Amino acid sequence: MLFFERAAWDEQAFLVHPQFKKNSKTNTPLGQDMEEFRMLCLSAGVEIVGEEVCVRQVPDPKYFIGHGKADEIALKIKEWESVVVLVNDDLSPSQLRNLEKLFKCRVVDRTGVILDIFAQRAQTYEGKLQVELAQLQHLSTRLVRGWTHLERQKGGIGLRGPGETQLEADRRMVRNQIENIRRRLESVKKQRGQSRKSRLKSGQATISFVGYTNAGKSSLFNTLTNADILAKDQLFSTLDPSVRKVQFQELGTAFLSDTVGFVSNLPHTLVNAFRATLEEAANSDLLVLVVDASDDKIIQHEKFEAVNEVLTEIGVDHIPRLIVCNKIDKTDLEPKIEYDDQGNPTMVWLSAKSKAGVPLFEKAVAKLLIETPVEKRLKLQPTEAALRARLYEKGLVVSEATDDLGISYLKIKGDGTLINTILGQFRQRQSSKANES
């Protein structure tokens, strides 16, 4: 059960698109930014009844969009009996309260919209926990004093206590709930870790699909694995991670992982809450970055940068990657593989829907994982000397450093299948010894 059930929004929504000439968070063109926010709102299940663009030099401290523009919108939304105002930016708690008081209806900012979509999409126990954590973390930054006439700052005998006590009680409740969820997520993380260990023992490659939301990751995942993961033309249709075993003609057996999609200005509370899920990507041998080939090149670049930002934040930007330009069926483009100067595949153009170019994808993946050297960094305990010796025997060790405790830090490079097989066999022997003891 989520801490918050999905907000009981009215079905009609009025969209507000602030645009500031100074201190802009992104270089994304206004038209693209507006279209993405429309898609977010539609994914949240609302009917868009009106929109307003607000251009200012800087945000207004009280109303964010300025008093004049706020008054103008307040007059416009009077024609609807029941409406919610959705703002395409993040608002402070006081700005939210001021706008709601003026509009006499509910106001939700961009992060609130994304959280609502996630609350709708979460299906698994882990997914629901992660959404609940994100909701609580978001709430913890927005707890304000409801009893302003009893604030401690105003001082005076008899004016200390109730307002502050209520605030502290709320904060304590939220902190306790956050810690409780983190403990449960840690348990889920351990279970997921056991699954990853099992895959590692097999010595088979793991390939993770990452990319902007609605790029077609789940569609490609379904095409390759014959799975029935939900794949819709909407933002964040996939929330819960899925891992499937697939048989490639040249590579052999591999594991494919489908992850949650990203979006520009993705709230840090969501990145942090879904870090456990995104760790699937951190343990991959290859990241497949899926982009929408039907997007404009400028839009593709903006989305690519947004994805790279999240990949860097979760610490997986060092893992080898292959870019897949999906949805060529919506363009005049033909299936093809692009190579770098060393002859390694860098980009594949295909259509998951028509399956055009899918064999090229399999060929590119096989070349990267079999023929192209894989680089890993290992931390080995003194008890793992046999593994260290085996890696040296196969000529896979590039460099090594040892600390005062005898722990070895190895950088290895070589055939990915060979490396995975060696690591898998060693972990399996360790597991067998542990079971015997």
C-alpha cells in the first residue's frame, strides 16, 4: 500500500508553461518542452482543457509566474467547475500554497505529475516501495508550518509549542517511514543481488536497455525475448524492471534487462528511490541506449544528454554501450550498423515494431561482447588469491594495486565471455564451499 494513494485529481487540467530568460535549467526548446509536459499530463490520465505560456526574466518569489499572469489564469479557469492546474516546473511549498489560494483549486508541479504517473504504473512490491520512498522524500522537503500564528519565531509567552510540535511530529513520522521503507528496500536489494550472482555464475553476458522514456525499449525487449512486457506509446509505461534470458545466434545465451525510462530534469528523489532498480544497469556487460529515430536531431541530442546525466549520476557511464535508433518504420531510414575507426559497432538503426534491423542488432552485440575487449575493475580479498592467479594466467590483468590489508584492486581487460566464465566459475565454487560448511 502506497503512503499516498494516487491523487484524486480532477480529470480536467489547465497547463502552465513557465519560460525564464535567465537561469534556465535546460536548453530544451520551449515547443519541445511543452510537448513533453503534455505527454506527461496525458500519461497521468487528465484531459487538457487549456494552456498558458508565461515568459519572465526570473521566477517570481511569491507566485513563480508573476502576480499579473497568475491573476489572468485565475480568471480563465473559472469557466471550469472542477480543474487542476499543472505547472511545468518545480515550485516551492509557499508558491504552491499561494497559487492554490489564488486559483481556488489544486496546483501540482512537474515533480508531482511524474510522481503521480509512477504511483499509477508501479505493479511489483519493489516498484511500489520505490514510489512510496520517492513520495515521502518529496514530501519531506515540503513540510511547512500550518499554524503560522503559533510559530516559535514570533516569540512571546504562550506562542511557543503547538505549531512547532506539529511540524516536528510530521517530520519525525516521515523520517521514520522513510527509514522503514529503506530497510525493506535493502532486503529486496539483497534478493536481487542473489539473482545477479546466479546470472554471474552462469558466465553469460548481461545486457541492459536504458534510454529516454517512450523510446521503444520495452518493444525491443519484447521482440528479442518474446515477452509480453507492457509497451505503450506513453511515458513511463515500464516502471518495474524485467530480466529475461535470450538466445543469440552468434553470442549464445545472454540476459536482457529492461529498465525504467528517463526524462529531462528527472527529480533527484526519483533517481535516488530507483537506484536499487537502476543497479541492474551497473552490473551489465553492455548498455544498449535506445533512442527514437523519428525524433528531430535537436530533440534526440537533448534526450541523449538527459540520459547521460542520469547514467553518470548512478555511476554506470563507464560501461560499454551501443546506441540503438529505434522506430525507423516512422522514417525513410534503412536498417544499418555504424562503426567507429577501429571497426567496432557504435550505432544500430532498426524497428522493433517491424523487426527490420533486429538481426543487425544481434550481430553488433555479438561483435562487441565477443570480439571487443571488455574492461572491468575488481576488488579481491586475500582469500581470493586463486581467482587472481587465474586472471594473471589468462593474461587479463592490466594493472594491480594492493592496500595494507592485502586487498587487491585489479583492472582487467579481455574477452568478455572468457572473463564472465572465469568469474562465474569462481563464484560458483565459493558458493559450494559455503554450502558445505
